[in-house]
Amino acid sequence: MANTSNWGLCIKCKWWQIEPDAALASSTHGLCIEQSMQPYLLRVSGGSGCGLFLEGEPAHAKGSGDSPPTAAPTR
Ligand code: SF4
């Protein structure tokens, strides 16, 4: 069964990690640092989303927007 009850957008998720100077925009790409996703280097845009969403401010680290991301998770 899909988890839809907690679904939210990366742009408002505390697990979204973007470049230090990146704009908060649906087209900005960054690394998902939710713990279970960390092995996969999941790169997502502000307009992406999932059921592991947790409301908060995005983290920032250089290399978060690379393909693949090269930044270490900061949370
Ligand atoms: S993929 Fe899910 S957990 Fe990761 S930043 Fe986006 S909403 Fe948050």
C-alpha cells in the first residue's frame, strides 16, 4: 500500500539538501538526505516529492546538485 498520508514536496522538506547558493525553486535539483535514501544518492528537484516528507528548511552543502551528488549528508 502506498504511503500517501505524509506525502510532500522536496522544496518544503528538511531532507532536501541543495547547493549553498541555490534558489528555492521547483526546478532546483539537490540530494535527498533522508537516511534510508542515502545509499542511493537520490537527486531530486524542488518539485519532486515522496511519502518520507518531513516539513522543514532544506540543508545546504556544496556538491549537492552534482550528477551524481558529491556532497555528504549534513543531517
Ligand atoms: S525525496 Fe522525499 S524525503 Fe527526499 S527530500 Fe524529497 S520529499 Fe523529502
